[in-house]
Amino acid sequence: MNAHFLSRAVSRCLLLLMAAATLVGAAGAADFDYALQPRRIADDTWVLLGRNEDFSIANGANIVNTAFVVTGAGVVVIDSGPSRRYGEQLRRAIAGVTDEPVVQVLITHHHPDHFLGNQAFAPQTLYALPATISGIARDGNAFAENLYRLSGEWMLGTEVVAPPQAIAPGPLAIGTHRFEVLALDGHTGADLALFDRGTGVLFAGDLVFNGRAPTTPHARIDHWLAALDRLDALAPRIVVPGHGEVSVAVAASAPRAIGQTRSYLRWLDAALNRAAEQGLDMSEALSLPLPAEISAFAVAEAEYRRSVSHLYPAAEQGALANSHRH
């Protein structure tokens, strides 16, 4: 009788374990849904906002803003997202808005959250600046491997696809929309921005962050500040940053995200140069307290630490060169 009872108990436990495994599997599958929700911000123009966070398994690397414009002669997509799954779900989200085909996917720069959804789109629709294409070919696999480590199984099946078409700066007319393609740099060695002259929407890529500390692994701050001046001169009505909320002009004022990014970069540059001139080593620079207005940005502490590791050696070299001149 005890043996029979034990056998039934073991069978019951196995059934429960199998049921639990089934539920976990179902939950895991559901978790691979990015729940993309296109938001209309102007005529024919939709944005899909990512989270103001670092990469994680919880967010599946969806920390990036993507966007699309329905032109009447096909859809123009700005960035394809951080994974094959994201790209596929972005295509479905677009299909829920329009029957027009995707005719161009413009990749703003070579950071992985902006291009690893390329697999979901026909190769002939993929465009980027020449230096972005070469950057993806050079660094793409290492970037993808890093996102696998940070975001786990969201990335399964994701492979690097470099855009086969190079795009040149200048006017771009598609359907009823007249765009201006800008070839800039500063956040990376090649940063594409797209301005829609009809709607006044500027797709700024990672040249602009809003409410989030900018990332700086390939930054040249002086070039970045010059690029922001170029974007400001366009007098955009709406700015879609690479990360953070869409920024809209109020009354006669410009959208504030460009100025916010400029202020952050100026503070960062001054803080690192001042620390280097004071002779602080990197560990001491890392421990400096952040001003309240800087620490208010999302992921400010983490991005500051990363920026010190990226930029402080050059600041130290500059301080050393200045001391020799004097």
C-alpha cells in the first residue's frame, strides 16, 4: 500500500512538473512579444518608443526608438531595432497601419540596437551611410554577441545584415514626402539624420537623447556638438530622439531635446577635462558626484561610468599636453 501510494505521489509530482514546464514555456514565448505600439506623431508618421533603460533580459534590448513614414509610394522606416524578432514585429506593426510596402529602411548608425532587425526586411530596402555600412561589417558580430549576453533568448536567430545600399546626403523625395538626408558624425563616425520638410519631423537617431544620459562608446564630443548645431538650424517642429520621449516644439520655442543633449555633452566634456587637469586618476574621476540635473537623467550613473572609461584617457592626454606647453 505504501509503495502504491508512493507511486501515485511520484506520478502526481511528474504531472505537476510537466504542467509547470508547459506554463513556463508559454510564458517564455509570450515574453518574446515586444508589444510594439505605433504612435502617430504627425501626418503619415509613427514612432515606436523603447524603454529608457539599459539592455536586459527583461526588456529584450528594446531601448531604442524606431519610426516609419507612410509616403503614398511606400513606407520609409527609420532603424530596424535590436533583434530579428523586433524587426519581424516591427513589420507586423507597420502592416497594421498601412498596406503600402516598405521601400526604404534607413539605418542611422552602426550601434546594434538600431540595425539588428535588418533580417526582417528585404535587402534591397536597406540603406545607410557608407561608414555605417563598413562599421556594421567590422563590428556587427561583436555587437550581436554582446547583446546575446545581455538580452538572452530574445536574440535567437539574429544575424548581422549590413545594408547593401549606401545613401548620400541631400534631398530625398518619396511619394508625397520631401525629406532631407543629413550625413553627420559625433555620436559615431557616421550619424544619419532624416528631416521631413513637410511635417517638420526630425528623426535624429542617437545624436539626440531625451531624458536619458547619452551613450559615448564612439563619441567625439566636439563633432557631436557641431552636429547638434546643424540639427537646430533645421528648426524642426518635432524631434524623434534615438532614445527617450518625442520632443515637440511649444509655441515659438524649439523642441528641448536637442538643447538638453547639448547641455549634457558640454557638462561631461568640462567635467572630464577639469578632473584630468586636477590630476585625478580614472578611479577618482569615476567616484565624482553627479550634479542633480545630470543624475536626474535615466541611467545617468551607469552612462557616466562608461563615458569615463571611453573618454578619460584622451582627457588625460590633453591635460598632459597642456601642462607641457605651459
